[in-house]
Amino acid sequence: MTVFHFFNCAILTFGPHAVYYSATPLSEYDTIGTSVKAAAVYLGTALVKLVCLATFLNVSENDSFDPYQELLKVLINFIDVAGLYFALTQLTHRNISQTHKFQAVGLGWAFADSVLHRLVPLWVGARGLEFTWEYIYQGLEANANLVLNLSLAALGSLMWLRKNKPRTLIPIIYACAGVLATMPSITSYLRRALGWQTSKLVGFELFSSLMMAFISWQLFCACQRPA
């Protein structure tokens, strides 16, 4: 029973990444190399963030909300944006379209994040004798994270790869990218300052990821139209 629960949670956490790759043209264009490179860039970015967090943040004995510490976390989270910029613009890719490139980069980025932050807790905890909803929520959170990373990669491709985009959409693109980059800090604020439970936080993340995905796709389609 415990192994069955583990496999269910693992499929919920990592399965959507494989389904997305297989169900989209990414598999037809063999973009796995781009996704692997993006995952490697994510691991390097995560290491830089870890060093910054250990250097600039203070270890608090309680779980209270500290505005100064949260502001530092927001600034450190923008390292992810720098990593995505490097993955989208500096890595060598196959001759694929801009649409496939941002999807491959976002998919690799999200998969690496799930493996780094969720694989070990899942392996250690989901095989326990007592059932808990924690790892179900963790899988749902990974799905929301996949959508958010794909949306951020789409906006990043518009900011850095698309030259002839409508000038009226530029502020909206940068504003949406800023919201996506600060999403971890937003959820941290909801948990610490407002005391939201895990179920509410996961529901918020799923809803916000769908909303940001819709907005990002509309912006991407609008920039693709001829002027």
C-alpha cells in the first residue's frame, strides 16, 4: 500500500512533464537536448541562489513574517530570471522555432525544480506507513510550477528573442514576468503573514498558474500577429 501511494504521488509530481513532452510537438522536433541544457542551467542557478540565501538571510528561530527578509528573497528570486535569460539566449539550440524553444526550456527548468525540491521528500515520506495529503499537495504544486515556468519562459522569449513586438504590450509583458518571478515570495507572504494552510496555498497556486498561462499565451499570440 505504501509503495502504491508513493508511485501515485510520483506520477502526479513528475508525470505531467513527460505527458507534456510527448503530447506536444517537442517530441517530434527532438528537443530533449534543449530541455537537458535548461535543467543544467537551473541547477547552476539554484546553487547561486542557495549561496545568496545562506549569505544574506538571517536564520530566524520562529516562522514570523519579516518584510526585510522577504524583500531580500524577492531580489534573490530574480536570479531565476537571469538563469532563464542565459538558457534562452546563450545556449546553443537545434534549429527550432521560438515557440518550441521556450517550451523546451520551460519544461526542463520545471522538471529540474521538481527533482531537486520534491524527489527526496517524496521518496522518504510517501513510503511511510501513515497516509498523508502532504505529498498529494506536493504533486499538485509541481503541476502549478510547471505551468508557471512555461509561462515565464514564454514571456522571457518575448522580452529577449522577439524584436518586433507591439510597443503597447511591452509594459504588460514585463509586469507579468515580474509577477511570475515574485510568485514564491507571494505564496510565502500568504503562508506566513496571513496564515494560509497548504490546501489554500495549492489552490491559489493552481488558479494563479492557469490565469498567468492564459495571459502569457494571449500576449505571445498577439506578438506573433503581423503588425
